[in-house]
Amino acid sequence: MSAHAQHSWSAAVMAALVAASGAAAAQGLEFTQIQRGRYISKAADCISCHTVKGGKPYAGGYPVETPFGTIYSANITPDLETGIGKWSKDDFYRAMHEGIRRDGKHIYPACPYPAFTKMTREDVDALKDYLDTLEPVRAQRPPNALIWPLGWRSLLAGWNALFFHKGEYMPVDGKSEVWNRGAYLVQGAGHCAACHTPRNALGAAQDDKALQGGDAGESWYAPSLTGHPRDGLGGWSIQDIVDYLKTGANDDTASAGPMTEVVMNSTQHLSDADLTAIATYLKDIPAQQIDESQPRDVPGTVMDRGKALYVDQCMGCHMADGKGQKNTFPPLAGSAPIQAAKPQTLIQVVLGGDRMANPPLRPTGLGMPAFDWKLSDQDVADVLTYIRNAWGNQAAAVDPGQVGDVRKALKEYGPRYQRLITQSSH
Ligand code: HEC
Ligand code: HEC
Ligand code: HEC
């Protein structure tokens, strides 16, 4: 058995898949290989970016917004002309491993090949076998709209030389098999860093700040996944993390926005063993340094104004003590995302409202109502400053300018921000 095979596939998952596929498994190895590829496609959430809402799965054309313009995802169905039907396994591995297309041109890192490069050849081959079973769809994507001169793909050679570290995941000595499996999934297929790691001015993940919190496009903030007790997962148990990734909620919080998509399209489909591996790895990341010396002088008048708004508008669901109601309205007191370094996600949820994840394991129809029509930028800033500093919470005040920026982004991208949320069919 190669070193890769040991961590890239757990026997338990394999057994579960074989059992789940029932009689079909009797047809032999080939079917299992496709099941395996399908599982990897879930772990990597290829469908979220490669499908437009209402469109055919994996036919591409979804606009990925970057600070440098819009990049439309490619058609990765096996269509011979417009998809990747002519690509060999080597071609496909080169795309995932090096970010280079079949025609030799560079792929924009809007497709997270800087993470996919960590996937093993076996996993990538299985993924291709699965993609080859999809219905071929003839679909051309719209041309990208990038700021000059980034339309030239050849410039990406320079970007790669500076920021891209090619290479499959190497198990870390002295760490358990479970930890290594978790690291493989988080750093590789799961591409968690694409949202949870801060980026530099050229859009590259800052590896020295891995998973310390980053921007998740279109004005969402993906909070720190390190061990910090407030701005991080320090207060979460392994089971809390597993519950969250499996169902989109736990006793501390409920997922919102892009993370709800990740849960629905990806992590809810992972085995408990793999989710435990992810949680084990995350729980081992040391807390980031936060400058606690800055006085958080939130004026009493702001807290009073925020509290009055809270009592009027929010208390009915989130309760006076901020503890919410079990399994229905998430708590705000002591909650990590409420105290995140940047408030963009909270502003999004208050302005635009949000639906909870609705997986078969934890069906709820509950949502947070939109307040954009009711509350001014100042109101939203004050009520959020209040919930970020009431009940023992502690976080930077929210500025009305930040609320204004998100309000603008919501108007601009809101109607386009319509990704597919799958149940389980693909
Ligand atoms: C965060 C969004 C995102 C995710 C997740 C994602 N992709 Fe992409 N992908 C893109 C975008 C955007 C492009 C177009 C990039 C370009 O024009 O260079 C692309 C391009 C590609 C291409 C190049 C195809 C071509 O003809 O140019 C392949 C192959 C590909 N993706 C496969 C995958 C697979 C397989 C997965 C899952 C393992 C995946 N992608 C996950 C956004 C994504
Ligand atoms: C497309 C962007 C995106 C990707 C990819 C992503 N996340 Fe998230 N994640 C978010 C956002 C945004 C939030 C904040 C949600 C909220 O506050 O309700 C979040 C929240 C979380 C939380 C809760 C943290 C907290 O303090 O509330 C956990 C745990 C988490 N993500 C784990 C992961 C893992 C593990 C992966 C990779 C398998 C991942 N995420 C991939 C965007 C993303
Ligand atoms: C009708 C009930 C209801 C009211 C009223 C309400 N909320 Fe919510 N709130 C929810 C639900 C349900 C969620 C979970 C939504 C989700 O996960 O998508 C939520 C989520 C949130 C979140 C995101 C939590 C996270 O972990 O990311 C914040 C912040 C929030 N509410 C603040 C407020 C504020 C501030 C007000 C008053 C201006 C308010 N809510 C009023 C039901 C409500």
C-alpha cells in the first residue's frame, strides 16, 4: 500500500459506500471508483461554482466575483466541444495539480487549484471517472470581465511563481492518521482556506495566517477557525464542529450565506469519520494573536441605542439574555461568529435576512427576516455593536460606513448571488 492510499481513503468510508450502493456494488470495482469520485466531488464542492442556479449541473457559467473582476466558471461536463470530454486523466490531473488547461493555458486561481494540488492522483483520477458519467451539456461560458491587463492568462505564470506551491499533501510525522486525514481534506479538496484565510493584495492566501479569517467574496466574512476562545473555535468541542458541518447548526450558532452552501452542497455528505478528522485537525490550530491592548471604548450612548433597537426588533427571537432558543433561533451571547474580527457576515444577515441550512438530518424552515427596509446604516451599526459587546461578548464596534458598503454590495450582487443549493441528487 502506498503512503498515499493510507490517508487518502479510509476503509470505513469505503465500506459505507459499498454498503450504500447495495446490489450495484456487486458489479465490481468500477462502480466503486465512480462512487469514490462522487464522494470527492462533494468534499471539493465542485458543483457550487460550476453550476448556475436553474442551470444544468457542472455546465459552468457561474460568475465568480474577485477584486480583479468577474471570472466565469468552466463547463466540466463531458461535452466534447464545450466541456472536458476530450480531456485525458493526465490533462485533468494537470489542471487540478498545476492549474494548467488541456490547451496549455493557465487557469485563474478563482478555481482553487492552489488547494486541489494537495489531492492525490488516485483521488483526482476517481473524480474524473465520476465527471465522465455526467450528462454532457453543450454550454459556452460568457467571456471574463477582468481589469486590464489581467485578461492575459500568461501573467498567471508570474503569479504561480510567487504564490503557488505545487505538490500533493505529505502526511506530517508525529501526528495521528486522523489528524492527517483532516489536514488532507481541509487543505486539499475542502479548500477551506479559499474563504477562511486572509489574502494579500494580489489575491493569494497568506499561508502564515492560515485559517485566521478571510473574505468570502461579495462582502461576506469567514471567521477564524483557529483555537481562539472568542474569535475562533476555542470554545467548540470536536462534536460541535461535526454537528455544524453535518447540519449547519449546533448549540452555539447556525451557518449563514456561503457557509450554508458549503454545508448543503458539501460537508453534510461527508462521513462522520471524515468530519471528525476535519474537526480534529481544526482543534489543533493554535489561536491567532489578537491585539487586546486596544481599548474597546464603545460609548455608553451607543450601547443604550443598540439595546433599545435590540429590544424592539430582535429580542422576540434571540431573547433578552441573547441565548436564543434551542434548535430554532441561534444564540448571540458567547457565539464565535458574533465576535468575529470583521462584521460583514452579520451585516449581510441583518440587512438581507438569511435561511438556515435545511439538510435532511435537521430540517427547519426557519429564517432570519431582512431589516434593510426598516433599519438605517446607523441603526444596524448600533444594534450589531450592542450584540458584539453585550452579555460578556467583546468585539470591535461596527461603523455605519461598513453597513453602507454591504448595503451597496447587496444591491449590486444580491440578484446574482444565487448559487445552487443541492439536496443530494448530484
Ligand atoms: C470557488 C469556485 C470554484 C470551485 C470550488 C471549483 N472551481 Fe473549477 N473553475 C472555477 C472558475 C471560475 C473557473 C474558470 C477559471 C478560468 O477561466 O481560468 C474554473 C475552471 C475549471 C477548470 C478548467 C476548465 C476549462 O476548460 O478551462 C476545470 C477542469 C475545473 N475548474 C474543475 C474543477 C473541479 C473538478 C472542481 C472540484 C474539485 C472545481 N473546479 C471547483 C471555479 C471553481
Ligand atoms: C465559500 C466560502 C467558504 C468556504 C469554502 C468555507 N467556509 Fe466556513 N464559513 C464561511 C462563512 C462566510 C462563515 C460564517 C458563517 C456565519 O457566521 O454564519 C463560515 C463559518 C464556518 C464555521 C463556523 C465558525 C464560526 O465561528 O462561526 C466553521 C466551523 C467553518 N466555517 C468551517 C469550514 C470548513 C471546515 C471549511 C472547508 C471544508 C469551510 N468552512 C469552507 C465561508 C466558507
Ligand atoms: C423572527 C425571528 C428573528 C428575528 C426577529 C431576528 N432574528 Fe436574527 N436570526 C434568526 C434566525 C432563524 C437566524 C439563523 C439564520 C441562519 O442561520 O441563516 C438568525 C441569525 C442571526 C444572526 C447570524 C448569526 C450567525 O451565527 O451568523 C445575527 C447576527 C442575527 N440573527 C441578529 C439579529 C438582529 C440584530 C436582529 C434584530 C435587528 C434579529 N437577528 C432579529 C431569527 C430572528
